[in-house]
Amino acid sequence: MQIIKNPNRASWSELIKRPTQSIETIEDTVVQIFDDVKRNGDVAIQKYTALFDGIDTIITEASENEINAASQNIPEELKEAIKMAKQNIETFHRSQKTDKIEVETMPGVQCWQEKRAIETIGLYIPGGTAPLFSTVLMLAAPAQIAGCKEIVLCTPPNKQGAIADEILYTAQLCGVSKIYKVGGIQAIAALTFGTETIPKVYKIFGPGNQFVTVAKQLATKYGVAIDMPAGPSELLVYADDGANAAYVASDLLSQAEHGADSQVILVSNSEALISKVEIQIAEQIADLPRNEIAKKAIENSKLIYIPNSQEALEFINDYGPEHFIVCAKNESHFVSGITNAGSVFIGDYTPESAGDYASGTNHTLPTNGFSKAYSGVNLDSFMKSMTFQKITKQGLRNIGTTIELMAAAEGLQAHKNAVSIRLKDINS
């Protein structure tokens, strides 16, 4: 890892860059695949499944037999763990439900807001080297609570043309409507346009690699909403000299093992701690099954010494991490001052892994600095707020002149007339 000592502000813009390709280098590929899927549907899906996943022929939809078999293949102990995580996730997201908001803005003018579920949603679940069945929980469980009618899941198949048993089991447990063996750009394109097999959806959820992230952004050009631009994982830890170096290193490595394009950063006011963490990383990484992946991510990562806590906080907000861990004596300074982060983990005994799996908060979070403007997935992500109003005769008398004056000032005579014709009848 690169060690950087007390960087000046002029260098911050370089330090906060992520190790990802530019959109320009990816977009041409994404546009080409989208165009092919739009025109050729399932034929294009099969072509790209063969090209990218190495499978020439595949039945796209997971069968009921496959789903039932998956349930039999999973150890009971793991099933119980998944159910406990689901319960915590449901408890946290169910608490986010809000009641109808109703107010009389002036006599006779009644306004209210109600929420309605998005009817059809698509979930993208990364597969590949680490099938993320935990992401099924994070997306399908709140979708069920929200009341989404159709939950469509796409995930890449393995080399045998199958989906991980854990993904199939968790999807069934969470009420997923249909499961498809499709990954990458072609999955996002299928959910965007619909094919002979895969239905078009109204909104797409889920993390993915850089290609999936750009594909989701392109989907918005075709009228399909997305949760957020969620790309390669990232973590920033702030720790002082009282932090446990072994804990800090383990947290950094937990995100580094996600992928070679992940990024982890330690910011500290202690050079001694930075040295200890560096040693711990070297020791712990050797024992990881995915150490080659983690090593590549560590190459893109940084240990940054910033002695002033306020300056450290400003740097962290400038970076806008997906995950932010605070292990410091003055934790309240960072907890109250953080404005740009997807999810915050506080104290020595709050590993980021807890949020990834089972504490209850959602792990689908904005990356690449998008936490400056986006929230992580929550119950409202699966719902729309709709406003209603009802005005009585007396209410229109009270508000009518205001509407007429404003419409006339904007030169919109028909808007004015829509009020004037009613007021004439009321007054006569």
C-alpha cells in the first residue's frame, strides 16, 4: 500500500480517484450490446452468455426443480444464518414505513402524500468468483415489504450453466418471482428492453463491476430507473493510536477481497498505527483464499497520515466513501461531522462485514464518490411518493385569485381560464 504523509489540499483530487476505467473506455461496448439485445432479444442473450460465460447453450430461466434442489443442498446451519439475517434486515426496513401525510394548506385546500410500491423491479446479483446471495436479502426483502408485485432476478451462471445454490435458496425465501441465468451488460439490457423470455422492468437494483455500472446508467436513457451508480466496492477507515491494528487490517482486507478494482484507504493521525496496520495486512493477506485478488486491490489502496482531525474529516467528506469505519477516541467528531458516506460503522466491535450481512442495514450503497448525492438502498427505494389534492368551492375562492395572477404573469392564459371559468360558476 502507498503511504502518504500529510498531503496538501492541492493533491486531494488525485488521492480521491478510484482505480476504475473511464466511462469512455467502456461505453462503446455497452452501447453495442444494448443495441443487439434490443433488436435480437434472447438470441443476443445466448450469444453473450457464450462469449462472456463460456456456455454455448443454456435454458435461461431457473426451473422449480433447480430451486428445490438448491434448498436440499444447503446446510441447515447456513439456512438458519440466512433466516436470521433476513429477519434483521426486515426489522430495520419495516421500521422505515411512513404513514400518509395530510394537511390543509388553507381553508378548503386539502393536500396529502401517499406511497405506492414500484410494481415491477429487476435485481442484479453479482456471481462470478463470489456469488453474493447476501445481496438477494438486501434487495428482495425490502421489495417484499414495499409490496412490489413482480421481482425479477438476473445473475450470471457458473461454467456448468448453474446458479449458486445459496442464491436460488435465498431468492425463493424472499419471494422472488423469476430467476434468470444471465449476467453482465446483457442482463441489464434484457431488464431494460425485455426479451422473449425476460420481462422489462421499471427499476433496476444491484451492484456490479464497472461494465454493469455503466450499463445501468445507460438504462436510464431508455426510461428505466436505477437505484444508484453502484460499482466496485470501497472502504475508508479512520483510526487513531488507540485502535486495534489487527481489527483495522481485517476490515481493509474484507473489502479488498471483493475484487481487484476495489479500493481501501486508512486515514490516521498516528504514524505508529499506520506502520502496525501495514504489518498486519502483510500477515493476514497471506492466509486469505482470495489473496491474489486482495493483493491487486491493495496495490490501489493508500495509508494516509493526516495529524489534524478536522482536516482528516474534510478529506473523508471529499472522498465520499461507500463504507466508513470510525475507530477513534473522538468518534463523535467524525460521526456528527460526516456528510458524505454510504454507511457508517462505529467502534472497535462494528466490522463492516456486519452491515454486509446481518446487522439489518442495507449493503447496496453508492460508490465512486456518489455518496455526495445518493443514498443507499432503503425501503423508499422500492416506492414512489404520490401527491393528492382536493379543493372545495370555498377553497377555490380562497386560492383562485393567486392562481390567476401567477398564470397571467407567466403568459399561460389557459391555466388562468381553468380557474376563472370555475370561479365564475361559483360566484354566480
